[in-house]
Amino acid sequence: MTITEQRPSYRYVGTRPVRHDGLDKVVGKARYAADLVLPGMLYGHILRSPHAHARIVAIDTSAAEAMPGVRAIITGADFGDLPADDPERNMTLNLMARDKVLYEGHAVAAVAAATRRQAKDAAEAIAVTYEVLPHTLDILAAMEPGAPLLHEDIFTTGLDSEPTEPSNVANRTCYERGDIEKGFAESDIVVEGEFVTKPIHQGYIEPHACVADTGQDGKTVIWCSSQGHFRVRSQTAAMLGWDTSRIKVIPAEIGGGFGGKTTIYLEPLAVELSARSGRPVKMVMSRDEVFRATGPTPGSVIRVKLGATGDGRIIAAKAWLAYESGAFPGVWAMLGCMCVVAPYNVENFVIEGYEVVVNKPVNAAYRAPSAPMAAFATDTLVDEIAQRLDIDPIDLRLLNCPSAGDQAPYGPKWPLIGLRECLEAIRDSEHYRSEPAPGHGRGVASGFWFNIGEASSATVNLNENGTATVVTGSPDIGGSRASMALMAAEELGIDVHAIQPVVGDTEVVGFTDVTEGSRATFATGMAVVEACRDLKGQLRGRAARMWECEVDDVEWADGQATHSGGEHEPLALADITAEAGRTGGPLGATASLNARGAGPAFSVQVVDVSVDEETGRVTVERYTTAQDAGTAIHPDYVEGQMQGGVVQGIGWALNEEYIHDADGIMENPGFLDYRIPVASDLPMIETIIVEVPNPNHPYGVRGVGEVGIVPPLPALANAVYDATGSRIRELPLSPPRVLEAIMSGNGDGG
């Protein structure tokens, strides 16, 4: 179902063609990084720390060097150290430990050998002497004075006064507006609570994989699974101390990422092993390694206090957010602070966030990073306000809904946004208008993600038969090839399947930022449109030359050139390209831009659940999500993104969590014990696409890939409360936790 607000009608945009790469993926022809085999190829394996925190006293590789098939071994001593202020320094220290290991799974050494078994056996034969150090796994404990320090050089930034002692608290972020004390004093109702979430993994099906082939000329070619091959190039160069001109990165197909493949873990190690051995080297992580050594989303402790008037206006908010970053600092607390009250107009607030390092794997992005945890806290309390004031939860949100021109909590004024339309779409849906089944609970929640633009490039080449090739630098992780083809088809006026979308390598297409932040269809699509519009100007010029008339007398519409005076028969695109050699040569255009005006995204969701009072198991019975897509370029893939975000949010809310023992060892590093939802766990996710076009994009696009994962956490917590009368403020809502809340009769604050 699609709800459109004043959207133009299009010929191709908004249709649902079969995706161009679909057949190859269905029949198994698509090539992923782990599929590549090169002549003489070796296999790499990484030796990882068994300790959460330890000093590396000595590494003895002699036994491994003497083992059959071994061609190269590297350790941290083989890599230089970047300056302390270099933004890539922490990335390099994460890829290979130097003086200390900071979490179980931290890379210590790597081996290249003729077979996988030989590489693994040799890695295990490397003797590492450790001095085990005290570790810290808990956010709040890590913030305490006297907690075991991960880094002696971290001094908290963002404080009112400069600290004199190092800390595990990397930085503080603060946003404030109005008079918070006055706001609470004027409130008729005040609700507050502490909310806890655990680290969870993106759960992509394809593990990290790459092949590196370093030649005698000192240059290397990397094939890899990545959300951004230009970043792979720059980060690999930083780790090795190379110029980027020595590195070519070819993007393989990607079997899922969700933000977890926006950074690197293997590539510089494979390049160095290849350089030392003189052979190509393939490295593929096991699922165990993926869980222990690649970035989960942060765990969090969030305290929120809201004040509202008797008619439901939220006039005061105080939020304290602490996010764990894993072993090195990130930006997670800042992002959480930007999102925590974004779906609400609040005139008085203080928002304070802390970034905390702990002895766990370094965190990475996961679909709207930090926003789901923030929404879990705020939207649970908003539901409590609605319940205590006896106001419909959608009506309460509509009363407090920001609109264009209102000021966002993190500073700028809202542009045109579709939150109100999403709220109204859920309110008017058959799901929401129906009564929950007896014994079922219903929950509602809103979510926000700001989306980004960044740099993108695209080249569009016209072939002699009137078809086109669209080359971009954005890896396709959600159907963006089809979106690029649809926008090019709309611009050029030719059938979408006459256009071949291609993801080019770092030597084929201009620089393009990572596919993240819901930016690919927005920003790279904007580059495609710009290149196509350049081409249309060229096509008019060629037609004018063929007709021997002025360019101003030629118009381009519906895939053909027409003469304004009607003196010539229209020329189809194929008519012009067939004569390109005689009218000026090949037709092509390139556009590179730094996209501005990414449209903020909102989603509103409603869920019905049943709860087994004997076991505590929560079953999702019905789910509906409404989301503002701006313009749905390919509605099938918009719906897929919406459904996928909801499913991952359901897993986060009900089942998923990293479990560590007292020594900091992960106890569930596999899909058997780390349980993601499967089809039998879920109903069909009903989708409502809301289209409030983003005025900053030629086709009104606003990104859709991330915000869908934000509302499920509070929506499910609110539904469980509605079913049981227990407010549970720690995730996941696993059967033992729900059963305990039911048996105690109250949970943590209902």
C-alpha cells in the first residue's frame, strides 16, 4: 500500500521491474569474494587472542615457519604506527594488536599457507606469551574511577573542564534547549526509567572475505565483500603506509552488510601476506570469527525523564545515554543524542551522552546506529504517558509531532518531513482500527533517522544500439542497481531493461563514499540523474547536427528528439547513437557531486503480540509499518527494506544478545546459540509506503534503509506491557526475562 502526497506521475520511477542482477543471484551465478580462486593462491588464517585484556610479552613464530605449506607470517611488529591524531589509527590497531590485546578475538598474527588447514595449524602453532590484565565488560563499571583502563591516552573530551586523568570515557556529547527545571515544574505528569540493551550483531549471511594479489611492481588488487571499496582502498593504504594509487579494489557481490561491512578487518593483512609470499592470498572468516572479532552494535544504558501537561504535551525531557564502543572509541553516543527525542517537539531538554570503551569487539554501524536504543527508552516512556493520561498513543504522538520549520533537537530546522503522515497512516490502517485478539497486547512506536548525502560519482554511456550502461561506485546492498536504472530510464525515456547498471571498481568510476546512511539511491541516484541530463543535452545537439538546425529547436521527451517546428520526423535514441561516429563520437557523461539535502526519515509501527504466561515466550501475531520514502523509486525494494528492518528489530527486541562469561569470553558465537528470527517466527509484515517527496532530490528520494529498525524495540516492549501489565526495561525480551516480570507482577516500572 502506498500513500502519496503530491507526487508527480512517472513512466518508470515507481514501477516494479525484475532487478537486473536477480537472475544471477537466484541461479547461483553471482560471484562473491569467497568464490574467487586465482592460480597459485594461498589461504590466510588469523591467530586471535584468547583473553579479553592482556599484554603481549612475546611472540615466537619459529615453529609455525617450519610447518608444511607455510609461505608468510605477519604480526603487529610488521606494521607501522600512525600518529595519535590520525583518524585511522584505531582502525589499524584493531586489525592487528601491538603491545596489548583488548578483547577476545583481537588479531595477534596471521599466516599464509598452501591450504586452509595448513594455515590454521600454523597459526595455532605460534607461541604467544601473555600477561593477563584486569578487564572491564560493563558500561557503568568501566566509567567508574579506578576501573581497568584500556588506553592510557584517552582523556574525556567534551567536559566542562579538561580532565587530568585518563579514562574509559572517550567523549561527552551534550544538547540542551530551554529551561529544563521550569519544564518539569510545569509538568502535570513525570515519567522516568533506566533502559538497558546488549550488543547485537548485524547477522549478515556472508562472512567477511577478500582476495589480495600483490605484484612485483608493488601494486595490489583486492577483491572483497564491502559496502564501500573506496574506503577499503584508503583504510588499507593507511594500515600499510602506502599511497592509494598502489591499490585497486574490485567490489564483489555482497551477501549482506547492514552497516557491518563499512569498515575492514582482513584486507591489509591479505595484501601484506601476498606481498611477502609473492602469491595471491584469500582470507575468509568463519562465523565464530565474525561474532568474536567484527563489530556488533553497541550495548547501552539510557536514562530518560519526560514531563508532560495534562493534555499530553511533552514539555520537558532529560536524557543520559552511555554507549559502549568496544575496544576503541566511536561516535555512537553522539548519534544516540541526536535521535533520542527527535520524533517529538520538546521545548525544554538536556541530552547528555557518553562514549565508553570496554573489553569487547570494536562496534560497527548497524542500520540507524544508536537510534533503536534511544527510541527504546523514549518511546516506552511516551507510551506510559499515554496510558496514564488515557490518551490514544497515536493521538499523543500527533499532538507532539514536529513539522517543517520546527527546530530539531540537534540544531537545524526540520525540512519537509513525513512523520505526521506516517502517524496518520497507522492510525487509519485496518490493523490499528481493529481490536486486538483476546489476550493479545498491542504496541505503537515512532522512529527517526537523519540520513546522509556525501560524495558520489556516476558515468552513463550510450551504446550504438540505443541502450545505456550506468556505472556507479555504490555497492548494491538493497536493490540500488535497479533504482539507478529506473532513474536513468525516466530521464532518458528508454525502457529500464535497456539500461545495464554496473558497480565499477576504484579505477573505473570516480570516488564514491560508502553505501551507508541510506545514501545510495539518494546521492548516487542524484549523480546518475545529473549525468543523464548532461547526456540529454548532448543528444539534442546531435539531433540538431543531423537536422542542420539550432539546438534550441530540439526538444527531448519520451526517449526521442523532436523538432519544435515539426519540420523533421522524431529521432529515437537509437537513431542518434547509430550515427554517433559521424556526428561527434561516442556519447557519455560523468557526474560527481557532494550531495546535500538528504531527507530525514521517520517510521511508525504497530505490533500485536501474544505472551505465553507459563514460559514467557513472546509471539509476534501481526505487524504493520508505515515509512516515508519520499518517493519509492522501486516499491518492491522499499517494502523489502521496511520489512527487513522490522524483522531485525524483532530479533533485537526478543532474542538477540552477546553473552560473555566472567573472563570476557563470548559464549554464543554462532547462529545456533545466537538466535536470529527465522520465517516461522514471524507473520507477514504489512507495509504502508508514505511518499512525502524530498524537495532536495530530483525525484523526491529520501533514504529508506535504516529507520525501519528503530521502532520495533519500543513497539514490542509496549505490546508486552499491554499483554502482561509488566514494563520491562532491559532487552532482549527473552522468555526468562518476561516470565520473571510476569511472576513478579510488575516488571520494572509499570
